[in-house]
Amino acid sequence: MIITLRIGHRKERDKRISTHIGLMSRAFLADKIIYSGENDESLISSVNKVSKSWGGGFSAEYSKNHIKTINEYKSKGFKIFHLTMYGLPINDKLKEIKKEKNILVIVGGEKVPREIYELSDYNISITNQPHSEVGALAIFLDRINDGKELSEEIKGLKKRIKPTSKGKEYYK
Ligand SMILES: C[S@@+](CC[C@H](N)C(=O)[O-])C[C@H]1O[C@@H](n2cnc3c(N)ncnc32)[C@H](O)[C@@H]1O
């Protein structure tokens, strides 16, 4: 099981990027996203709305206390991965990451508290340059999935696009 934890969400400034983190997680075969920071019901409902209309088992929820959430998943046997430009290069740790069945991957916001670095089993970088939570998460999920999100469909889809060279088609 793969869960994304997005910490430090700000209602006004991060609405769009936090939505993209959720949709990205779903498209790249994660099972759930947990948001913490400011409680934003419209964010949770918009991600859940997409999941409901397109199908599959993905869901979004809010956590008031991300430290408690991390410890909860740790005690359930999840390994905790925190994405940060300061961490160890993904290629150096990929073999170890791929052995894990249950993964909680943390993506930060503007400033990530020191505690997150300490609580995480691995601090992982996707290059050592600053870029984006969506970009970092995409590469992380793609690498641990061996790229299978590009060829395998999410299970239980209700709506399926029929790929075409031009135009927009759906399977009936
Ligand atoms: C606006 S960035 C802040 C950059 C932050 N100073 C850092 O430690 O990576 C927000 C989030 O994007 C992710 N991120 C950005 N660049 C990254 C990189 N090169 N490797 C891994 N994650 C990155 C991290 O999860 C970070 O908390």
C-alpha cells in the first residue's frame, strides 16, 4: 500500500498544487492521500469527487496532527519516506525502497520541521536542486512502480479513455 502525506497545506496559496499532489498520487497508483496543515474541506472533496467519478479505490482525508499520523503508520509497519532536496539520491536507495510493501511518502510545503527528517526512515532526494512537490512525487512513484502506471490501468475504473492520436474518446 502506498500513502502520500502532504504536510503544511495552506488553504489560500496551495489549493491548486495540493489538488495536483492528490490527483498525481491517484494516477501513479497510490492508494490514499492524507493532507495536513490547514483543514480544507473543498480540497478533500474535490479530490474525492474525481476519484468517485473516474473510479478506483483512491481516497483523500485530513489529518489534524501529521506527527500522530506518521507514528500511527509506523506502528502499522509502514516505512516512512520524506522527499527533500537534502536527502539521499533516490537511485542509491531504490533497491531498499522497492522491498517495502507499505510506504508512507511525505511531501512538504514551504518549510518542513526538523522533526520530519528525524521521524522519517529515509530522507530521499530527487536531484539535489529545489523544484516541486508534484515533480518529486511523480519521479518517486514512477521509480518505485517501475513505470507500470504508464501501462497498467487503475483497478475498478468507471470511466476509461480510449487513447487516440487526435480527439477525445471514451470506452462505452
Ligand atoms: C517548495 S519545495 C521546498 C523545498 C525544500 N526546501 C526541500 O527540502 O526540498 C516543497 C516540497 O517539494 C519537495 N521537493 C522539492 N524539491 C525536491 C527535491 N529536489 N527532491 C525531493 N523533494 C523535493 C519536498 O517534499 C519539499 O518539501
